Amino acid sequence: MSEPKPQIAFDEFAKVDLRVARVLQAEPHPNADKLLKLQVDDGSGTPRQICAGIKAFYKPEELVGKLIVIVANLAPRVIRGEESRGMLLAASDIPNDAGSPEGAPGAERRVVVLSPSGEVPAGSVVS
């Protein structure tokens, strides 16, 4: 387990806009070995592109049609020449802080994309 992060006030957490999105398309990032490039429906009527470091754990076709949870108000960032407008949320059993996995030697890291347990419309607020 990784060390807990510093405590924050509720007002700080309330600034994070978590939304449900549906993956419309997924493909390998053309300039990065560990990234997938996703086109998602966030309920806004305009597809949103997100780059996610989950290529080692998911095949693109496994994600298409899947509901996921994203950080919708993260400032856009260009990652290896592709704009990413948000962040997909995922859980991992072995932290990957600063690029170096922790845990028992030889432990295999698992990453699980977070998604709602039932069907809700794209754009639904996560609270």
C-alpha cells in the first residue's frame, strides 16, 4: 500500500468534477508505448479525448462501450503530441508513484478501470 496523501478540506475536493463517460473509441497512442487514446462521450454532445496509461492492462476493444469515471475538469494537457482533456480513474493493487512500482519483488501489478455498477447516462455526476 502507498502512503496516504495529505488531508484536504471538503471545499478542495468539491472542485473536482467526476463524471461518467462512455468509451466510443479506443486505440494505441501513436507516440507512446504505455498509453491508449480514448474518445469518450461525456454527455456534452462533443466527444472528448483522454490519454490513459492502461495499455498493458486493457486491449482497446475491451473498453469500447464501457462506462468509466473521469475527472472532467482537469486542465487539458498534450501528452506525446496528443491532447488529453481529462483523466480516467482506475485502481491499482501496487502503487506506481514516480514510475517505480512498490511492493513485493516479483509482484504483478493489476489495474482496474473504475466504472459504475449499473447503467447511467453519460455525463452523470459522480459524488
